[in-house]
Amino acid sequence: MATSKAKRSAAAKKAARTRKRNAKLKAEAAKKAAAKRKRSAAAKKAAASRKRTTRRAAPKRRTARRAAPKRRTAARKGGAKRRTAKRRR
């Protein structure tokens, strides 16, 4: 004889539970992937803006100041050399 109705319904319930769980896991994975994408996009953007800020004098924001130090001009670089040259004389 074929499986009883009770067994069939139990199997159906189990299958439904599995489907539900799989769907939940899939949704979680998708959410994580989306967050990851967002983060990497934000990081890319931040890196690009960091590159841009290094070319200019540092803005007033503390974080930006840390990320983008002022460029050392030729005059500033030469100053130290001149001082040491004076000391040697």
C-alpha cells in the first residue's frame, strides 16, 4: 500500500519548513552581499576623494586633514638642506 495520508502531510510540512529555511538563508545572504557591495562602493568613493584631497591643501575637517597632508613645496624641502649646509660651514 502507498504511504498514508498522515505521512504524506508530515513530509509536506517538512518540505515547507525546509523551503522556508532555504528562502530565509538566501535572503540573508543577499542582504549581506548587498551590504558588502555598498561598503566596497563607499570605500571606492572614499579612496577617490582621498586621492583628490591630497592634491589640494588640507581642508579644515580633522579626518580630511589626517588623510590629506599639505604638499611639501620645493621651498619647504630646501629649507632643511640649507640649514644643514649652514651648520657644516
